[in-house]
Amino acid sequence: MRIFVAGASGVVGRLLVPLLVAQGHEVTALSRRERAVGSDARTVVADVYDAPALRTVVAAARPEVVIHQLTDLTSRDFAANTRIRREGTRNLVDAALATGARRVISQSIAWAYEPGDTPAVESTPFDLSAADGGRRASVEAVAELESITAEAPEWVALRYGMLYGPNTWYTKGGLMADLAATGNLPTGPDITSFLHVEDAAHAAAAALHWPSGPVNIVDNAPAPATTWLPTFTESIGAPAPSPTPAASRTPWARGASNTHARTNLGWTPIHPTWRTGFLN
């Protein structure tokens, strides 16, 4: 199968590309810089905001499938990440459709859901009426990303949990490790669904054969920070967090359920829970 991977040098892409090559696919890997991604993939360089240039490299690859793993979070510039979800996705899907790709697989997120008391499922509405302006902008961009993705004849939106593992924020030397080491990572009741980057890559490869629609790709154990943070600090060699005064849970911080992926699609995470994943 001919596959075009956008965001090939990102934390998921650098694991996904060799996985696809090992499965026998013909992979073209897009990077915005001159950076080889190895694994016998063909590397091309283009800016996703340069629509004509992007269309040229996608057309040359003649992909049957386009996989969107584009993010822009290196410097915690959330406005830049919102832009890539909107404009980058628009340009990439336009290029895919113009060259006859039949399937688009896009990276989405599993914490854009409206408030609730149980882990969200795929049919749970997005939190498009969020009061917080920053969150509302992020959720609106995710909704637009998925809407654009759904223009493809076949499509999958992978709603990833909070990524941890090599080169993420949640690893030794990463952003959240630095905050935890200085006692600046909140310990409270807000619930997070995590996902190891290895599981994210394997889900993207499996989605080549999934039916169209959104899928929560999260581990089996959504948990509040009061529960997962001590294990995280242990994994990075930081002091155990100090107890904090009781607080109310942020209503939308509810976690997500992976029941659909496990039961209907046969996806099983290699790292079923952060309880062991953080320590590996």
C-alpha cells in the first residue's frame, strides 16, 4: 500500500514510519526540515502551509492513504498547534483528495469532550461551548480537523490520550517531568486518559483497515492526578508530590473510554495502563 505520512519526524511519526515499512508498505515521509526518517522510507520536505508545494509532493507520492500526525507543540505554542489543525489539515486533505487518496487518518485528541461524570465515548459531543477561551479555540480546531478529515471517502480520526514515553512531555527530562520535579504539577481530582507513544503508532497502522469514524485511542485506566502523579514522579526520580487541599474536578477532565477500539476493532494497547507504562 502506498502511504504518505505527514509529521513523520514527530514523536508518533518516527515510530510509525518504520512500523509501516516493516509491514511492507511503500512509505513517503513528509518533514518540514531536511531530516531523514530512515527505515527505507522516502523522505520529502515541504511546508504544510505552502499548499501548492504540498500538493506537488503528495501528487508525486500517489498515495492510497494519507496519515496526518502533524502537531506544533515543541515550544508550547498552542496558537501554532491550533493553526496546524485548521490550515495544515485543510491543505493536507485537499492535496490527498486532489491526488485520489481513498483514506485519510488524522491525529485528534481524547480530551475535547463536553463535561460529564463518566469517561467519554466516541458519541459524546465535543465541548464547543467551553467558557474558557483557550480551550474553546482548541476544541473548535479539533472539531474542524475531524470535519475536514471526514471529507475523504474513508477516514479515521484517532482521538489520542495524553501521550507519554520517549520524546514526549511525560518522560524524564520532558516538560511535565520538570514541573513535577519542582512541585509545579497540580495534584488534584482532574482525570486524564494516557497513551504510550508506541500504542499511538500501532493504532495509526491498524487504522489502515478500520471502518470510518472517530476512535478513542487511550489506555485502560483513566485516573485523577492524585492517583497517577505519584507513579509518574517515581518513574522520573522526582520527589513524591505533597498532598494538596481538596478541590473540585474540572467538569470536562473526565477521561475517555477505549471500549470501542478494544471490543469492536480488536485494538489492544501494548501498555494497558500508565501504572506499568510510566515505570518501563
